[in-house]
Amino acid sequence: TRSPAQAPIPAITIGPGVPADIPGGAPSAKLGAAAAFAWQEFIALNWPSVAQTGAANTRDTPDTGCAFGDPRCETRWLVWETFRGKVEIFPGDASPPPGYATAPPSVAPAAWSWGYDAAPKYRYNAQFAGSVPQCDARAGIVTPTSFLNLDETDEITLNSMYSGMGPLSGNGTNSDPQLVRFLAKANRTEYVYVARHNGWWAYSAPVGPPIPGATGTPASTGQYVVQNGGDPPPNSDNYVSFPNGTIEAKAGWRLLGSGDDSRRFHTKTVRYYEPYHGNMTTPCWRQATFGLIALHIIQKTQSAPYFIYATFEQADNIRNPAGQPVERDDGSMNTVVNPCPPGQATPCPTTPGTQFVDGPTPAPSSAFPPQVVLQPAKSPYCTPSLQQRPRYQLYYLNATPPPGSGQSAVPTGGFVCVNMRAHPIPKEIVAVNDAAQSAIGTYLAQHHSAAPWAHYKLVNVQYVPIDKTSAGPYTGHDPTTGQNPASYYLANSVVETNNILQTFSGGLFGNIRSDYAYQFWLQELPTLPAPPPPTPAPPNFNATHKQVYYGGSGHDMGGCMGCHGSQGQTQGGDFSVIMARGPVQPPEVPHSAASGVGLTAAATQGRVLHNRRIVRDVQP
């Protein structure tokens, strides 16, 4: 029985139309209404599209002649799968996107697609002379290009993610078959906005101007955001502010193993990258069938200029050491399954256990908060060594900080198993999941479909920013809105997995999140270029990090929205991280986990620069 404070569960309909906004507007919505909006996005974007491999392409368009999960259309690409990949919008060589075509004088620029529907092509930097080679190319054999381009192998460079359910052997074609790989995409609305501003595809915020001849002034967007306490008007030509209806998707994929029930997974042919003849700095590509295990959907709407953030997972992701699912399909805890390994008490989000320590004032020398510590101090890793992989469970390996960097990521040097979420899925979300899965199951049965969509669940949704005004964990306790820790710290178990990402707020100092990143920058890294001081300067620089600007003020927001604010909005790219970063670097290949190195040398160097940019943004 639902309490009077809980709004009725909204009806979930099965249709191909992407909802434009939360009914009644995001700022006043209840969590259940936001969850229903997220499910309507999920259904519409996972509708079969009109695009087919080897045929003329019309991207981002549902085939209304197909039903949801239609077995007659099971070879079709889904709507979101046909979005442009990030490198198709921001090519690594900073040249116009593949298929780019200017609008004729008789067509308004905003009504032109600028070549959006061109066949997929992934062009990285000049090192590859336009494209990355195929690992096993054979004369006369052409492999159709997959719309799914998995060019990321880590969680924003902080750690690499694995599943013990995956195969142990890649049969000579996959150097790390248990690795979770990622992609990022954007819809037609985002591409058209970028493409019609000549040169914005080559711009990297906040460093440097656009290429000569580019229109608009994206370099000033971050300054505008802070000075005005929010974004420029949508669809701006003078600042980066995407039109309403802009959608981005990020997805996690993995190889399925013999213990997986493939009927419970959406599977597709993906492109992934490997070291070319063992050379870690030179990638090549292969294609294979992977399973979808995570899907982020973010959309800018009229009532939510800061975007609405929804994240979904395949239902079987989190397992205990015996291989039993810790959660039911709807996200509720499986009470007959103990998630903790022997000798570790509940709650036990990870093995080894970790604890985050933050403080209100900076400390001298290198013994400073914030930091992540083992709990207890000598906790064993999930396996005795990197040569032994965990069975069944999700696990990750934190990046090893570069020598002399002053950075810390605890624990490093061993695998960390995921036992449960840092914040369980709220009951309000579980109730909507149950309603959505029931509606989907009934619909699929009516259409004689065995599609797996009832085995995916919404983890949570962020739909209005919150300002946390003091150090330490967020303690809101309203289960009917986003003002509760699970919603504030929105995180996916396979996309944002380690301690830093499961409980992110504030900024990043080195490899550690903190509400006081600015002061630690001044205290601990005096040799690096310091950001300008806050205005006005707070006492002892004890200013919390504001990274989401809306309604005339900054917010110390957590989770996905906080991260997109820190890496997107205040960097001058609206809330789009791919816009803020600009031209895409070479695709990532797996590191050697057995070496104890969390990432490749090139990726580690990139991480240092990446984190500097975030910390410099603490008080623009």
C-alpha cells in the first residue's frame, strides 16, 4: 500500500515517441513521475529504427511498421544505436564530420541535417591517416561498419571495469574478454546544432579558440554560466547552449559467458579496439557480438535546461560470490541472497571495503584529507593476486597514479569486487520498474516476442539540481523526490563503479572527489597553474565546489548531474562532456591487468591533465 505522500504510479505506455518533458515540469515533479518519463525514453529509444546494415541510412528514426521488440525487425538497429558516435561529431583530426554537407541557400540552417544520416565512419587523429586499421583485414572481404563503436575501456580514466560472468579466454581475438567497454552517442538535434556552427566540431573547451572562421564564441560560455547562474538561452548562436530535445546516450557492453542467459540480454554486433600486433599505442579494430549491460540517457528539456539524467542496467549485473543475483529484476534486494563474502558484514558494497574521509580544512604537507581508506585498514583484495580473476562478480581495478603526481586512488594493486550498490535503488523507483516491466512483458507477449527488455531496470533519475552546503555525505531523506542519497549520488554499477564515482559530489582533487577541491589545489599543488581565487574569497578558502548552475546560483550537486556540470557546463560545453572535450583522441585499448597498471601510460598522462582541468574549474 502506498502512503498519501507517494503519488500514484504513472501509467507506462509502449510507443515510439520520445517524451519531450516530465509532465508538469521537472522542478516540481515527484520521483515516480520522473521515473516514468525515463522509462518512456527507454522504450522509444530502444524501438527498431529504419536503418539497416548495408542500406541507405536514416538515423534516429523509429520504424513505426515494427513493434517494440518485434521479432520481424530483430536485425534492425535501435533508434539510439543509430545516433552519431562522439567521434562522428568531433573527429580526432579536427576536420568536418564524416558526410558533412552545408545547407543550400534555400534551406534554413536549423532545418538542414548537415549530413547526419551518412553511414558510420570513425575518424581519429592524423596518426591513423583518417581511420584505424582492421586487425584481421583480408583482401576482398569487406566488414560492414557497426553503428556501435566501443572506443572507451575505462570509467573516465579512474578505473577499468570487468565482469566475472564473461569468458576467461578471448580465443585470440580479445585480449581482455571480461572487460566492460563503453561508447557515447548524441542525437540529430545535437549534431545539427554543432554542425551548423562552422568549426565547433574542432573546439575543445576551455582551452583555445575555435578554428579560424568558426562562428560563435564558445570560449566565453563557461564565464557566462557562472556570472548568470545558469545557461544561455537554448539554441544560442553566441554561446554553447543546446536546443531542447538534445539527447546523449552512454552504454556499457561486454562479451557474454557460458553462465549468462543470453535471452535476458540485448545483443548486437559492436566494433571494439585491440593493440595492433601487441603495440599498446597503435589500435586496430574487430567486430563481435556483445551484450548490453548499461544505458545512460540524458535529455535537455524546456523545464530542465540542466538535462534529465536516467540510467538503466541489465537485471543480472550484481552477483554475490556464489553467482546469485543480489537484486531482483525490478531492482529490489533479493532477501534470500547474502551479498557479502564470508567474514565481511553487511553493508558490504565492495571487497575490500573502503571509506571516504573528507574534512572542512586543508592539512599541511601530503597528509591531507580528502582520501579513500581501506576499512578495515588491512582488508584483503577480492582475489589473492591479479593473476586470479573473480568468478561471477563485477570487479574493477583502480588506475595507478603516475609517480610523483601526489595523487591517490585507494585501493590500487588488486581487484575490487562489487557486492551491492553504495545506495540501494529507492522503493519509489522499484515500484515504477515493476509497473514498466509488467507493461513491457504484456506487450511483448501480445506480439509473440522474446525480446529481453523486461530484464532491464531503471536505477534512478536526476531531474533537479540540489545544493549540498556542507562537507560530508548528503543526508536528504525524502523518498518521494530526488532529495535522498540514492538519487543525489546517481550512479550505475558498471559505468560509475568505484568509491569516487558511486558517491561523487564536489570536484576532483587528483583522483579523489572532495567538496573542498579548491583549497587542496592551493595547498598541495603550488607548482601547477592555479585557478583564479573565488569571488568573494571565503574565509580560509573553505568554499564548497559549485559545478551545476541553475536558477541564478551554483549547486554542489552529486552523481551524474554533478559530474556533467563539472566536466561539461562550467567547461563551456553546456552539460555535454563530449562537446567540452571536442576532438576525440585515439580509441582506447585494454591495458594488461596482470601488470598491476590500471591504465596505459598514454591514458594515465591524459588522466592527469583531465583532472587538472576539473580542479581548475572549482571556482572560475
